[in-house]
Amino acid sequence: MDSLSRIEKYSDSADAAKDWAEIEAILLMSARQTQIADKQAFVAHWTDYYRHNQASLIYVARTVEDRLAGYLAGCEDSQAAASALAHHAGFALFADMHAAYPAHLHINCRPEYRSQGIGGQLIEAFSEDLRDRSVGGLHVVTAKGARNVRFYQRNGFRHIAERVEGERHLVFLGRCL
């Protein structure tokens, strides 16, 4: 298996179109759904806002063989993005938390590169950028009991709130910068 070479901004990529195709592939292979009826709509749902509005806050992890091992797409101001991201589960449910933890992220790694610290390095690159922009905190929303909760906790996020939306029990995890 290739080892990690570097974390870089997607916007600095020499071949952004190829990288975007890899980001889409990583998203699809990381999806919980075993069957996604409309892959194009699924990808658009999870990435369009970031690609078109926050491209400077998309990071990629490259291997020494120049393969994308993972990505992070972030937003520095969740309140400003509220109308564009209202379709995401739990986004409006935790809107009262966005002032204290204004930034949020979406992250995925190829399955064969998980548990190697790559996700943590992507979060650190994003966090450093947020600190440079004087953003005081970031958050994620995920399902209660999801496997990614432990990943976020290992990377400095703590349980802030829990709420129910329909049948889903969601948790808001925050990290101060």
C-alpha cells in the first residue's frame, strides 16, 4: 500500500478535473447505502455546495504514488450556508449551535487508507486554515452510535448535543480552535 505523501488544497491541484472524479469515487465507496438509485444526485447532494462555494476549503490527501487517499470539504460559516445546506439531515436541527461552532466539514477516505491518521491530518490542515481566518470552532453532525463518532472524538471533537429528527437520533460534535 502506498504511504501518504502530502495534504494539499484541491484548489491548488494541477489536475482538478481528475481529482474531482476521485473525490466522487471516494464518496460513493464510503456511502452507507448499499444501493444508491441516482449516484449523480447523491454526489451533488454531498459536494456541490463545497465545490462551487468553498473550493478553497477542500483538501486532498495524496499518496507517494499520487493517488487520492481521501478528502475533506469544509465550510467556515455554517450560518451563511444555511439556506444552501438545509437539505442535509440535522443541519437546521442544530442551527442554534452554529454561532459557537461556525465551521463544519465533510470527510471521507478510501477504505484501504482508513485508520492510518490521514483523516486526522486532513482535519488539522482544515483547522489550521480556520485559525488563520479567526474561526473559533467547528462541528460535525452524525448519527448517534455511528462508527465515525469515535474517529471524531479521537480528533478533538466532543459531544455537545443530541436531538431527534424523525426516526434518526443525531449528535452534534464540536471542536474549539
